[in-house]
Amino acid sequence: MLVSHDAADGIWRLVGASDADSSTGRIGHLHHAVDEDQTLIDVLDLAGRSSAARAGVGQLWTGPP
């Protein structure tokens, strides 16, 4: 329900409906996440140091752009 884009290293962080936990985190290509959730296309133009969130699956993303 949260997407952030880090300016320093260019890494994207995607947090789903459950709490973020380093023991369950995964590293992967961003395009795989988009394949699973097409609504991520709406936030791929986030500038570095930006984030967007939504209240639930199917809800609109809020925050930048």
C-alpha cells in the first residue's frame, strides 16, 4: 500500500497490505511487481525521495506526482 523511490540509490520500495518486515522482504525487478499489480504504472514517475500510498487494493494512489 506504499511505494517509495529513493533518490540516493534509485531503489524502489513496495510495501503491501501487511507490515513491512525485513525477514519477509524480497529483492526483484520492478517489472515483476508491475506484472502482478498494473496500478503501479500510475506511480512509476515518482521522483527520487518521493512516495505514494493508498488505503487498500483497488484504491487510488495519493501523494506525488
